[in-house]
Amino acid sequence: MEALRLLHEAGRENPAAWEPPFHAGLLHIDQHEHDAAIEMFSLAARNAPGRPEPAVDLGVALWLAGQRRDAQTCWERAAALGESLVEATSNLGVAFAHRGMPAEALACFERAAGRHGAGAFAPSNLGAAYLERGMFSEAEACFRRAIARDADFSPAYRNLATLYLLRGQRTEATACLNRALAGRQSPEAAREGHTYALAVVRAEPARRAEGLPENLFE
């Protein structure tokens, strides 16, 4: 890829710069080259230790490579560097959720969703955390807030469909699933990449027996 070659060349010409390896890392992520992305984001983070962006995306690359504890460490560092950075806080909530720490996850999602400039993924993840706790009204409000911010944000429709399935509202669930299939994946959704799968479904054997789609969640 020509863009990737030029970014690597720019990095060699200015080895102290953080932007070329950072953008190269994003391209490696797009190509599912996680080890190369980790190398580039690590270089960017070393060159710009005071910026949160390289730490956030280094965490994403580590997470996709299966190194989840290291990813969480990166997001903690990024959140400390840039408290207003929504993505770091939301991703940290995902990490807590996967570790079985719902209270910590919920706190992160609430902070992320309440910040100015938060996109669709933050309220969608907050809704997922509420849904896991059986707080259906709060969850629905969050999913609808996510959809209001991005009408094509597929994860929010999938999560809202899950809520409707758990309530027995099959017509509404089908409409949401169809809308999810029709929706584009926004850049936020692609970067987020790991909207947290709802443990509540595993706790509902009767519902599970009815056959939830395996690809309902990211």
C-alpha cells in the first residue's frame, strides 16, 4: 500500500515524530495486521508520552491481539492523560466488563456517555451495561440516544433488539435487527470494534433456547 510506504518513509526521515507511526498503525489495524500495529503505536506512544491518542489505539491493537490486560493498562494511561477523551474511558469500561467488574464498567460508561462530543458508541455501551443489570428502561433510553447521534450505528440496533427479545417483543426486535443489517459501520464502530457482549443473555436459558442469532453482538 502506497500510503503505508510513505508513512514508514516519513517515520524514518523524522524518527522523533509520533504522527507517521500513529497513522501507519491505523492502516495496519485496517489490514488486521495487529503485531505491526502494536509496533507502530508503541513507537508513537514513546515519541509522544504526553498524548493520549497513541495509548488508546495501542490498547485497541493489543486487545485485538488478545493481550487484554496490557490493553487495559494502555486505556488507563490514556484516560489519565486526556480525561476528556471519550474513547479511552469507554474502552476501559469494556475491559472492566470483560473482567467481570460491572460496577467499574458502568461507572466508565456513564462518564463517557455524559461527556460533550461523545459519539454513539458510549451511550450504546452504557445501555449494554444497564441491560446486563436488568435496567431495561435505562438501557432503552441509552440505545435510543445512541441512534439519535448516529442513525446508522448498527450495534445500538442489535442491542435494542436484544432488549426487545428479552421483553418478548418479537416484532420490534425483528425491525431492529433488519435496521442493524441495513446500517453502515461508522468509523467509531470500526475503531471501537468490541462493543461488549451482554452477559444477561447467558443468564436467560429459556430465552437462549429460543435461538438468539450468534452474530447479534460484537
